[in-house]
Amino acid sequence: MAEEQTVLARATCDGMDQLVSADEPLAGLHLRCGGHLPGRVAIPELLELVRKARHCGFRVARFVRAHDGLEMVQAWIEVDPNSSAERGGCDIRVRSWHAAPAASEEPAASERRRVTVNRHVAELSARLDAQQRILAVTYDAADLIEVGDAMAGGIGQVWTEFLPPENLLHEQPLHWRLLDGVRVGARGSQRRWRVSLVPHMRPAQDPAGFELLLLSDEPATGAVIAREAQEEAAATPRRSLVGQEIAPVLKQPISRIIANAETIRTRLAGPLPDAYSDYAGEIASAGKLLLELLDDLADLEVVESEGFRTAPDRIDLSEVSRQAAGILGVRAREKGITIDAPQMGDSLPAVAEFRRVLQVLLNLIGNAIRYSPEHSCIWVRLESAGDRARVVVADQGPGISEDQQARVFEKFERLGRSGDGGTGLGLYISRRLAEAMGGTLQVESAPGQGARFILEVPADTWS
């Protein structure tokens, strides 16, 4: 009964990332983000969570922050792979939901958000040169195999030869603005399609190239099964001890212990001697460490699993850095620490998985807060180095010796520290994630001079 009472909304999706059913308020957010029911998951943050759960084969639970243009929503969402669901889908449960009016959005920011959503729901994407000729193409829907293979074999030809626009009588070639949003036919598919063209602009010049996104308002049905879903269905499901067996059993009782301990510590239940309040605070801290350890062990299973891969996308490292700094801002202010993050006007395009970069930066900034003295400063800086993009997290902590630098990325390595709340897994997992994204994670430091952790990933040279 308690399980049912804590669920605010339920939803299901199939193995093709199609949201089959959803309760409010999740359904409303999905529709406001441009989705349809049934239809491809249109909330980018939820789509990442669904794909991770389906790929890993066990429950994934995270706080999700989503923006629909009117409200900023924060929700705790659990996603469970369900082998009995349609085509290996997932069960989705919303445990908490908070919506607040979003600040007015600049037109440019609104357009970037629209493009981000389109990238997530597109079922075919292609890179085009300045003359709209095909350079590369990727697709995942079975009813696009015929046209996708044709485009892949027609590199160097104009894309409209394969996706003819409907009801356009203008002579070729057409200006890209006339083609953005146009309805097209896709040979071999019965669904209706439209094209979104994203120009790669240069200051005061014509576009250097384009990104073509093929979108449909109609869900895939019947025999239209994504290649990814077919491959995953054919694979033997992998069981994981921590993520699938231990973590789901332990998280709920540990969370209750933390909640009760915090209630006692803050004296919400009534007056209490200081010593007992301190004991309750230690219990809450130990519980939080256990939850952190469970999450780290589950992530460890994922990054060390055979065939682990990330989902690279075109992201802005400045945006990820600001989000990580914002999430940890309260923790930093408790120690009087200032986080100097990139400004709103800064930008550093890269090719990596947003969620994984955020995970790495949260670990790096969290460590900097943990080991820095009170009233110090942490700097998050962006650096461009040709075809590589870097985020540097620097602090004013005690620094790391050369010998310690050789060991700091090892599994369960805490450099002799005790009682500081760390698990010794964060940097090891972060480096594995960086390498999985085609990047690196390094440290530069000296005793008494703080530390600089440098995350490097491929730069987005198309931006």
C-alpha cells in the first residue's frame, strides 16, 4: 500500500522509446515538449533515463530537471526495464513533482531547446555540406531502412533526391529556409514525415553546412521496430548484483533512516539535547554515504560491463558546467565556498553525452568542495584546443603530491583519508566515462597549491 501511495504518476514505453501510456502530470509535460501519445519520448532528460535503464538491464532512478518553455519541472523518476512489456519496454514511476514558473526565455534559447528536442525524437539524421549534399546519415527505424540505405549510398548528392518535398513547385535547388519544416515522402514508409534543417552558421556568412533531422508525428507500429531494439531483444539480458538485486532493496529503508534521522537532528519532532541531535546527524550522514556507495557501485557495474558505451551528442560544455555548479551551489555555500562557473554568454561546443559529462563534473566539483578550505574559491574554466574541448575544475585545497596523482584514479583509492564521506570510486568511474566518450581525465597539482582536474572530450567542429 505504501508503494502505491508514493507513486504520483505511471507511464510505460516500449523498446523503441515510444511512450505508450502516461498519467498526468507526466503526460502533459510530454505533450508540451512536442510529443504525442503514443509517440517517441519527447522529454530529453527522460529519454536518456529510459535508454540507460534498457541498456543496463536494471532500475535507474534520478532527479530529472525539464523545461517546457513555461515551467521548470523537477521530478524524481524511476525507470524499470520490463521484459514482459511490449518489445522489451520500461515501466516509469514518478515519485515527486515540483513545477515552478520558468524565467522568460530569449528567442535564441527557445530555438536551441527546440533543436535539442528534435534531435532526441528524430528517427533519421544526416550531415549536409553548404550545398545541402549528404555527408553522412544515421537512422534507427525499420521503415526507414530503404531510404536510409539509399541516402548512405548517395553520399555527395542533394538530400531532396531521396526525401522529395511535398507540394513544392519551385525549381531546384531551393533555399534552405524554404525546406525547413517541409513535409517529405520517405520511400518504404507509410508514415508522414517532416524535415528540420539546422544550419551551422558562421558570423556574417552563409551556413557552412546543415544538420537534417527527419521527424514524424505518427508513432511506429506493427513491424516498424527500431534496429537498436531488435539487437537488444536478441541479446541475453545481463543481471547485475548491485544495480538489479541489492540497490533496489536497500535504497528505500536507507532513505527512511535518513529522513527520520534528519527529523530528529532538526528537532522537528520536539526538543532534544544537543548530543542526541549530533548523533542523529551522524546517522543521517552515514546513511547518505551508503546511498552514495550504492549509486557508485551500480555505476561501476555499468562502466565495467562488456560493451559499455555512451550516447554522444552535440552539447555545450558551458551549459553543463553551469548546471553542475548550480546543483552543488547550496553545498558550497554551506562552507562559504564560491564556485566561479562560466557565464551565460560563454560557449564551448563538444561531442559527448550530456548526462555523463554532468556526472563527471558533479564528482569533480563535489570533491573540490569536500577538500577545499572554508571561504575559498573553486574555478570552472573552459578551454579550446583544436579538435578537443576541455573543462578545468581548479580549487584552493591542500593539493596532491606526484605520488598521489599516480594513484588518485585507482578503484577505491582515497589517499589515506577517512571520515570525509568519499567512496573512493568517483574518480575511477569518471575517468572510465571520459574514456568511453573518446576523452581523458587528468590532474595537475602540487602540495599546498590546490588541484586542477581536466576533463577533455572531442570538440564539435561543426558549430
